[in-house]
Amino acid sequence: MTNRQNVRRHFASDNYAGICPEAWAALEEANQGHTISYGDDPWTARAADLVREVFEMECEVFFVFNGTAANSLSLAALGQSYHSILCHEIAHVETDECGAPEFFSNGMKVLQVGGAAGKIDPAGIERMVKKRTDIHYPKPRAVSVTQATEVGTVYGVEELKAIWAKTKQFNLKLHMDGARFANAVAFLGVQPKEITWQVGVDVLCFGGTKNGAAVGDAVVFFNRELAHEFDYRCKQAGQLASKMRFLAAPWVGMLRQGVWLRHAAHANAMAQLLHQELRALPEVRILFPPQANSVFAELPPHVIVALRQAGWKFYTFIGQGGCRLMCAWDTREEDVRAFINDLKRLLVQAPTDLDPGPTDHRKPV
């Protein structure tokens, strides 16, 4: 059997990490005897109640297998096929969902809005709404914000209020892709309600997988009217788990006693440590302020090749260039130190000493 302590932790994605102990323990606890299927079990009910406690609101909660389903089905619930969704130009729902939002909404178009550091410029919402108002244009219906963003930045309360003001002005719904929502809450130090329903968010896709679950995200409707027949959408899309307790139980383990936030805070702290070490190196340029659990940095091309040849895994295609170095709930200080030590060693080697190395192919993140 492989010694888990000797398995290298990488910086490619928080999806690389295993299941956190609390989620694993809850799964074992749920794996006792028989219980009702298709979500009518006590574990699913308890998980949904814990979500409501976290947000201090009577919201509608659904558990699905992954973030693509959560985003696509919830966006489809916000409008009709002739509507459009406004999102940042590098938002995950635009760049990495393989057209799923359009597919599950029967054609709702995704339109791009610009903005610095991965965040939507509120003025861009108004420009897109007013760009055309004729019947030939897919009428804007919703705005989708990514929290934390694709480049590791976080929308603050006031920034979200500014976006909310535009959605109210133009009668748009507000969707939040919260694949790393826990990391955003941990960074801001606010109550979850302060950056969701209190700033106008109608529906949140609350990420569990990247925070320590094996599989499964939660779709949380603060605007409960929009959840009408959402269970049918889930069933039709193959997202109604027959043994739903095994999607829900990890949430119970993670939401009890604030475990989800502790894991997120730890991942953020490891990213901050990595950032501190990287910014001390003159050959490295930090591309975005690290606010969640990732650091975006520009490294010399030959060093990128050398790090990969040394066995390190990380992505270079995400966001707006450079290397994305992602920390997870189980990243350790010694992992960061090991990466930095290799980086320092390779920075002093001449580029001609190194082979070209493999191409960086895109992969799901």
C-alpha cells in the first residue's frame, strides 16, 4: 500500500485533494443500513437544514453531482431560451462549461462583460443591456458572478452591492458561481448572508468538492420562487442521485462546527505563504492580488518547463496567463517550501541546460 505521507501534493487544482476527514467520517456514518432513496432520507434533510443555518435564511437547497450541473441548471431556471446571461469574459460558465449553460437552457446565450482582476465592471452590465433592445437581440435576463473569481480575487460587499444595483435597475436576476465560495467567505471574514442574499443574490452554486467533499455541490435558491420545479430539472439532467444520502452526508460533516470555513481558511493561508515566498524572488511577477486559495505568477518559461520535469503539476492556461498555483484544504507548509526550494534551484540554471518539455494541454479544473 502506498504511504500517503509520501504522496506529493501538487498546486494544479484543489480538485486534486482527497476527501477531508470530517466528510469521510460522515460518509461512514451514513453508510449504515437502509434508508429512503432519492433525497427523502434524513441525511439530505439535515444537510439542507445546515445550509439554511449557514445562510440564516429559509432557502431552497438541492444537491447535484458537480459545479457544471449546478451552474447550468440554476442559470436555466432564471429565464427562457431567448434570454441571455451576462458574465465576466473569463468566467467559468463562459470558458469551461463546454456550452452547458446554453444546452440546459435550450439556447440561452452567454454574453461577456469586461472588468479588471476577473471581476465584472457594473457599468458593463448597463452597456450590454442598452447595447440593443430590439427583438433580434437575446434579451439580458441574469448576471452571473464568480466568487472567488477565476484569477483568485474576491468580490467585496460593496462591489456586490454595486452589481446588485444594476440588476435591480434593469430587472435582472443575480446568480453566483461559488465553486470557491468558502474561500471567499474566509478571506472577507463576513457572514455568508452578507455576500449572498443580503446583496441581492437570487441563487448560489455552493461548492463542496473543492472544499473537501468527494463529489457534489449545492444549489441554494434564496429567491424561492425561482426554485419552482427545479427538482424536475435535476431529474431530467441526471442529477437526482438515487442514494442521495452519499451526496448529502459529506455536507453534514463539513458544515457542522464550521469545518468548511476552517478548511477554506487553511487553504487561503497556504496561498498567502506561497505568495510571500514568490514575491521575494526578483525573477517572479505576481499577476493578481491573492485573496483566496490561489496565486497567479509569471515565471520564466524555461523554469516552467523545468518545474514540470521535476514532477510539479500546475496550470498555465487559466485566467489571463501566467501560472496558477492552487492550494487545497490539505496543502501543508512543507509542500510550499518544497516547491519554493525547487523553484529557487531551477532559477539559477541556464535555459540551455533544459529540455523543451511537454506541451501544457488544457484539462478540467
